[in-house]
Amino acid sequence: MSDVSLVSLNAQGLNLPEKRSSLLRLLWKKQAQLAFIQETHFHSSSIPKLSDRHFPYVYHSTSPDVKAKGVSMLISNAISWDSIDSRTDGAGRYLFIKVKLAGTLVTLASVYAPNTGQVGFMSRTLRALEDFTEGMLILGGDFNLVLDPRVDSSKGQTSLPHSALSKLKELLFSYQLVDTWRILNPSSRDYTFFSHPHNSYSRLDYFLLNHARLDHLTRA
């Protein structure tokens, strides 16, 4: 499979046309080919257009109750792909897509975890994903937690209890999933979220890959 560029982004709401246009321009500028977008805030009954000539293919997982949560995935016209299957949770928390990318079977999973109960959410999501996955799994999105507080948080700490973080690491280990960015940047610090109340930076967005597939990883 040829190199494919992936981007994960928490959009904090995309109901305004200006924000959707800005997002599409940003993805084009970054030369993204697969975009995992969280917090679209789309309601299931009225999903606005989130596509253009560069990103004509889009999938959504939306909330049927409120304009909150929401996960979307955009696919560029710059890559060769064929859709096989898709699945959502019906609440706007995850989106799974099974595709062939340049002839390679790949399962793409985008998640937006809640800000409490992240371990339980990830456990349920991974069980659902285990039943769906074929080929190479790429799991990405906003996990709403830091996997390693020492380097993923500017203050070196997390509100997640140590026991819960240990359970999450054991869970990811049982599925043989590893943090791709950390593999290539073992001691670097880079953040995706700033908390005003805590005056701190955190890395909450991840792409996870099965360790047996790390030979497919070229950069992060």
C-alpha cells in the first residue's frame, strides 16, 4: 500500500458553514488523505454538507438527541479506495469503516471518548471493533485522556486515577495496540489540547496501530 496521510482533529462544532469551509481548507493544506474528525455536533436529522472536490467522500456518526458529540471521516480523491462496510454506535461516539486502500484491506476506526469513564468506553469500543475488524486496523481520534502523563501533559499529571490508567494500558496491550506518534518520538513533547481552567497542555489525540503492523508506519 502506498503512503497515506492521516489527520485527527477535534473540530468543536461544525454547524457553521464558515467552520466547515475552514476545516476543508485546512485538510487540503495539510495534504490529508484520511481525516478523523471529532465533535462535529451534527444532529442525526439534519447533517450539513461536509465535503468538497478534494474530499468528496464522507461518513458520519451522529447523535439523534442533541447537537453534541459526533464523529466524521473524510476521504480524499487523491487515494484509490473501495468501501466494504461501515458501523456506528448510533450516538456519535465512534465510526468504523472497512475499506480497500490500493488493494490492501484496512479497518479505520475513529473515536471521540467521553471526558469521564474513558476506560469503560474504550473497553466497549474495542470489543465492538474486534468483531468488525479485518485486515490492518488503524484506530484514531480524541481519547480525552493522556496515555503517559510524564510526557503527554505539560504538568506531568492527569486527572485519571492511576488504577484506571493502568487498566487502559493493559487493555491496549491485550489488543497489541501502540501509540504510533510515541513510537517515532519516544521523548518528544507535543500537545493537541489546552485547558484554560487548568492552564495546561495535553496530547489527547492518538493514532494506534497493531505492533505487528509498525513496518507500515513511515512518519507521525
